[in-house]
Amino acid sequence: MNNAVKERIEVLLVEDNPADVILMQDALCDAECSNILHVVNDGEEALAFLRCQGAYAAAPRLDLILLDLNLPKKDGREVLKEIKEDDSLMFIPVIIISTSRSEEEIMNSYRLHANCFISKPVDLNSFFEIVQAIDGFWFSVASLPRTA
């Protein structure tokens, strides 16, 4: 992907904390990311969005998923497992963004085939730096799978 002309990236943020959703939206806007951010608040909604079910029948094909682990209805671990076991979804990169810093949680996420694990920082500047790093790597450097 050419850094000078970024393609629009379809990103799904799966996050139940409204403050973290706003932070992510602000940080992505601040980083001037060329993407479309979709937000769902629980694991069941995430899978419905990914599978274009119900209210999400017209949902776009995603390029990247930002997934919190501690979610209502179906937690992020279950969502990650289902994504990576589904032939039509398994190639979408999944970045875990969690408050956890547990080595066991990190290892388990990678066992479930997460593409990246990021611990949520506690201060605002660090949060913005992490989102800029996501933008710099996943939206500018990495080649994301483009399938219909």
C-alpha cells in the first residue's frame, strides 16, 4: 500500500466501554487515518456484523478488527475463536486491545490466532501513541487481505 495515498480501510471496533469507544474514535481522527470505523458493543453483535446477519445484513467486508476481551453476552476470547475457525472470516486480522497485562491472557490470545495483542494504556497520550502506531503499521505498512 502506498503511504501517500491510503486506501479506505473498514475497521470494526468491538468495545463495550463508551469512554474507550470515544477515545478510539478521537485518536483515529487525530491520526488522520483513512478508514471507516464501525462499532459494536458486545460479542454477539460482533459476530452478527461479521456474518452480515439481522440488522447487519448490509455490513461491509472488514479489513481489520479491534477486539476487547471482556465483553458482555459473548466475550472476546469466544469471538476470536469463532472468527479464526470460520473459513470466510479467518483471514481478517484481529488486534486484541485489552486492559489485561497477564502473560497467560497474552499467550491464550495468540493461541487463538490473534494477530496482535495490545494492553490498553492508562494515560491519554499513550493511548493516542498506540493508535498512531496501529495506523502506522496496519493501515500504512502491512498488506491487508482484500477479499470480497
